[in-house]
Amino acid sequence: MTKSLDIGCGARPKNTFNADEVFGIDVREDLAANIYRADLVIDAIPFGDGTFDFVTAHDFLEHVPRVVYVPQRRNAFVEVMNEIWRVLKDGGQLLSFTPAYPNAAAFRDPTHVNIITEETFPLYFDDTRRWATAYGFRGAFKIVGQEWRGEHLLTILQKTMPPAQTDTPVASAAAPSLPMQPHAPAPDAPKSMSMIEVHEKHWNTFMADDRQRALYESWWNADRVNFWRHTQLLAPVFEVLHSAKTCSWLTIGDGAGTDAWMMNQAGYGDVLATDLDDTVLKETHRRGHIKRFQIANAERLDLPDNSVDYILCKEALHHMSRPYAAIYDMLRVARFGVVIIEPQDPWVDWPCLTDVTKPHYEPVGNYVYQFSFREIEKIAYGMNMPGVFLRSLVDVYVDGCEFAYCVDSDPIWIETQQKLAESNKRVAEGAAKPNYVQAVLVKSCSADFDPETTRQRLPGWRFVKTDTNPHL
């Protein structure tokens, strides 16, 4: 049985890792909701050593002062990191989600007194440099992954033993307020799950979490900011392939069926929603949002060649361990083409980052595989396909957009538009690049689709002709 602790949880602890039991820490106690009172600026976490598989800190660490006097000097942030390390099991994970430098969100709230940067965790709390030991840090974390989510920095750290300490956890200065289960020995620790197993568990338990269920209920409202975002992301379908509404479609990695539903809403009638797990798809189908669904692994599609007209793969490839296997299998199954909508690689295509690349991972268990125009073009050239339509997009996610409305009086809608304007300005100046790649790989041309006519109709899209092999 896995346990997760959400610190600074407010009224409802988040269960990001889908643990079996969830506890919260806040300045207000609510034992009925498993929330225990502690002011972590000055208090220890009221649980025993090695209690939790996961600790999450959503919009919390930025509120923890670096130094307080109570009355003696206390490095509060460092002590919070000590406490997190202490209550985690060996190999347990910490997820930090916080507005960070250089974004304005890190500074504008007057209660943000601890400004986090991309270097805070890797330099001060990792398992090699551990610079925070100069300020009393006694633990060590392996940096599993770090990535930007809008103005927030998402970091996942895994508890490891400090170099000079191999088997004895740091002792707590405060006794636990509850009876605790003893820390299970290493041989009895649960085996690591594969990416597929983690994905399946995510969707299999999705509706059991109150927060996730609320998100699910919000997805079927066309007047929400999040719906507007995903309409922009689906432009390859709605703009380039607007004439393919009578064609057969298959969606990949469509966990709740939202992509298929949005296509149905736009007039695409024959859409089959697929995912590795069909738990939530069943509920979506029961409610009448989608017409058809089935379980499918994109890396090994159990479908005949050329059996579907088009395949949509939106924000799914980057979750896969073998994304290229999925791309080629989709091209095998699709008769006319494959639509790809994925995060753009910041280290490829101008303007590119020049620092050392770092692997990014997501809490659901995957390495984040990012794509570039060049990679997609090479696939089309290698298969001597007619061509590929390409466009980049700037997308902004503001927390809470699932529940916000696209009206001028909604602060989240206003913030979304402001951030989009700022990001697009930086892109225009060459200081940044869009964060999404949108592509339509044209395998063959249907009777009602002509690439050249489409290119002239859509000047914002670039069409690359790739059936140029002179030897074929």
C-alpha cells in the first residue's frame, strides 16, 4: 500500500501519484480529511521516518522563508527539505511544483519569499554537490526530472542516501503525533512499474480522486479556457484536414476520449478513441460523449494495414518509451495520413538552446520525448511520402484554466491572453521558440485533398514536399 503526503495542501490534499492513502499538512487541521496541523516554517512534519512513498508540494515551497529567528536562527527552507527527506521511504519521490525565476509569478505575490530557480535543487539538494549541507542539509536527492509548465517549475526528486551515510536515515527531532507503521525493509519494497503499468494505473484510478474527477467534469464544456487551448492544438485537424470529416479516424493516447469528443463536436463523425487503458473511456462512452473506443498500444497496433483513413496522435508520443515505433506503426495503419501534435524540442531548430541537455520526466512515469521539424521531415523523406505540413504553436497553461471561462471578466482568461502575448513577442524577437510542433504526415492523397491547394489556402502552414528521391 502506497502513501503520499501533500504539504501545504489547503482544504484538499492532492494525490498526484495516485497513492493508495493520501495525507495532508497545513496550518489548519482536518482529521476527517487526513490533514494534520503543522507550520513547517518552524515545526517538524508530524510523521515518522520513512513513512511515505511520495511527498508533493504544489505552490508551497515559495512561501517558506529561507531564514527565520525563533528566537535562534533557523534555515527554514533547508529544514523543510530535511523533513521531506526524513519522512520519505528509501527511493521515495518528492514532486515540487512552484512558480520560479525568471517568471513574474515567482515575485508578484508578496508571500513568495523563497525564489526557486532551475539550479536550486540540482546544486543544493542533489546527491553529488549537496551545497545546502553548508546550511544544515542532511539528506540527498537524485534529480529525476525537471521541466517548465508555464511559469511553474516542475521538479521530481528521489530520496537517496548521502555519500557519507549508507543505511541510517536522519533521526527526527520531533516525535510523531500518530502511531506509524515501521519502514519496510528493502527486499519487501514494491517492484518498479513499467511506463505502461504506471499509465494504466493513472487512468484506472483516475475517477477515484476528487480533484481529477472535477477535472474530468470540466472537460466537456466548450466555453472553458482549457477547451479553447485544445482547439488551438487541434488546428492540424480543423484547418489542414477540414475536408476529412467523412473519413474514418483513430485517436491515440486519448485517455478520457476528449480528442475524439472534440472532433465529433466539430463534425468528424467516424472517430475511434483508443488508449492503453479503457477505464475512463468506458465512462465517457456511457455518458454519450464518444461513439466508439477500444484499448490499443500505439507501438503495436492490432489493426490491418491501411485500415483507417487518418490517425491523430496528440500529446501522446512524448509519453512513450519507443515513439518512433509508434509513428511507423501509425503510418502502416493509416491510409492517408497521421497528425502529430507534440512538445517542441528546445535544443533543435532555431532558436535552439545551447546548454547541456537534461532529461525531463513526468510524474506518470515517462521520459518526455520532444520533437522537431527536422525529425518529422526526415521521417517523410525516408518513406518518400508526398509531403508534410508543419507549423509551430505557443501554448500557455494557467492553473485552473479547466474551470475558467473565455470571457473578458475572467482573470484566468485575461492571464492566459497576457502570457500568450508575452510568449509570442519573445518568439518574434528570436528570444524563444514555440513550445509545440504540429504536423500532418501525408502518406497518400485522398480525392478531396490536394496539398498544393491546401498550402495556398493556409499561408501560416509550411508544406515540405518529400517524395523527391530520384532513385525511386
